[in-house]
Amino acid sequence: MEHQVIYLTLAAVFGLYMAWGIGANDVANAMATSIGSGALTIRSALVVAAVFEFAGAVLAGGEVTSTVRRGIVDSSYVINEPQTLIYGMLAALLAAGTWLLIASRKGWPVSTTHSIVGAIVGFAIVALGVDSVEWSQVFTIVASWIASPLTAGVIAYFIFNSIHWLILVRPDPLQRARLYAPLYIFVTVTLISLVTMFKGLSHVGLTLSTGESYSIALAFGAVIAFIGRWFVLRIPIDEKANRQFHFATVERVFAVLMVITACSMAFAHGSNDVANAIGPVAAVVSIAQSGIVGQDSPVPIWILLMGGAGIVIGLGTFGRHVIATVGARITALTPTRGFSAELAAAFTIVFASGTGMPVSTTHVLVGAVLGVGMARGMTSINLAVVGRIFVSWIVTIPAGALLAVCFFYLLQWLLPI
């Protein structure tokens, strides 16, 4: 195809730019609860993100990528005009990345999924017509944006209440925390492992049977739970801190658990939101190399690697602004509350990634934090901050669409067909 090298180069650069934006905004969301609760420092959160975001993107990022890559625009409208789709995907990457740059600089926790889907729809409407958009797919995604925070909120509500009932209201909360902490770790690790093996390992050429997957997941969960128990039992009782706050040592136990859930959250986020950066890149690469629209081909590993690297760089260089907003301003977080929110969010995101549904990490995490807040009463939630977050969600879709329209026409002018 004419201009193939230019298309591939622009796809790589714009995809990396978009992945950087995801790291600066959405990964900051994912890590903010751990940092805000004091369970992780920013430096240690960067290490967690570097390892587990990258692993999630590479091992389990392909299912959602296929939805973003081919599910939003009807390929029959561009079957004879592959350059139009290439321009559209490049414009969508550039538009979404630019909006994320603006939002991250302002400290607004916006949805990267909103950004890229809105951008793709925007270019499709002006370039191909309203009918070219697969509205049923878009409505399904929009429904998930409503359902996912509700789901995460409900799960977080019950997780926090389980901690409250099993541990905090008992006469021996520390002993109870040491007893039940390994169980929470076991459930978390087993679930993440199962979804990874069912949906992710095919991307690295490893196929396991159902029985093998369950056996490995249960064994891995048990091993990590045993290791977690070893750390938990060695947490010393701080009598001075306990006199000031009855649950001080209990919270230190859950700080250990938050390290586990932070790893799970990072993996879950990498598996889902890497699609927002590399889905359009994969589409451009496939069309540029084959000249065929809609061809069903696997996502090249270099694209997954690029997406994972860009996400980590974005968090390290620009994530502090959104962390400041989410980590402390929605509600006061302690390790027990942060653990409940992160575990609920990780569950929701991993299940969504396994079914190929692009959900917003921002929506899921805010829903989970609100669920924890609801368990403690409405007065514990900063409704003004939540209101501003909701407004930023609404603005993101039209912003992505309008920017995509501008960049689409600009690319057509710079690289005429």
C-alpha cells in the first residue's frame, strides 16, 4: 500500500502517545487508592505498575483489543477505502491522547475508554456517515459504563462490610485480621490467575485445559496466601498507635493485602485499557500491511509491548496530578477501605476484560470508592469532588469526538489519498 511506512510510523508514534496518556490518567486512578491510603509510596507504586501493568497488557490484552479494533465501525463502509479507516484510527489516537494530556495536566480523572470510543465515533460520523457506526456495539459499551461502576460499588460495599463484620467489630480484631487476611489474598490471586489463563496466555502461545487452569490458579493462590500470611504474622503490635487508633495494627495488616490488590489492579488495568491505545494501532498495521479492511489477524506482540511500555512511562512522568485528585479527595481512605475498593475494581475489570467488554477503569474505581463510602455513610463522601468527576466524564466523549474530526481533516490534508 502507498505510504505504508508513513502509516506504520504514525501508528506507532500516536499509539505510544495514547498509551502515555493512559498511564498519566487511568493508571494514576488505579494506583491512587494504594497511595492515598498510605499502603504504597509513589516510588513503590511505579514499580508495581511497571511489572503488572506491562504483564497484563502483554498476556491478557488481546480480547478487548479486538472489540476496539473492529467492533465500532462497520467495515463494509470502508471496504474499498482502507486509507479512510487508517486516517480515522490515527486521528482517534491523536485526539484521545491530546484530551488525556489536557485532562491529566488539570488533574481530571477522565475515562480513556470514553476518549477513544468517542473519537472513533466522531471520525466515523463525518467521514462515513451516521449509519457506519455499529450503534448496537456502542450502546452495549455505554451500558457497561453504567453497569460497571454499579457492579464495583456493590462488590466494594459487601467486601468492606465483610471486613467490618468478620474483623473490626470483634473483640479481637487483630487476631481476626491475621486469620482472614490469607483468605482474602487467596480469593484475589486465584481469580486473577484464572482469568489470565483462560483469556490471556493464548497470546504467548500457551494453551491449558480447564482442569489444568483451575489447578494452577488454586495452587498459585494458595502459595501467595501462605506468603502473605508469613508477612502478616510478623507485623508487630504497635501499642502506642493502637491507643491513638484502636485499629492501627489491623490497618497495617491490610496494608500488606493492599500490595496484593494493587498488583491485581495493575494487571487488570493493563489487560483492559491497553486496548484503548493498541486497538486502533493494530487496525492500522493490519490494513497497511495487507490492504484489506476487517482481516482477522492476531495482534503483533510488538504492539502489546509498546502499549505496556507507554502506560508505565505515562504514570512515571505525569501521573502525580490525577493521583492527587483521586487518592485523597473523594473520601478518606485507610488500607481496609482501599483494599475493599481495589479488590472490587480488580474483579470488575478482569471479568470485563475476559468477556471483551471495554469498561472504564475510572468509572469502576470511582464506583468502588463510592461503595466503600456508602458503607460508612454519605457524609464520608466529598460530593463536590464526585460531581466534578461526573461532569468530566460527560465532557470527555464530545471532546474526543471533536478533536478526532479536526485531526482527521488535518491528516487528509497532510497526506492526501
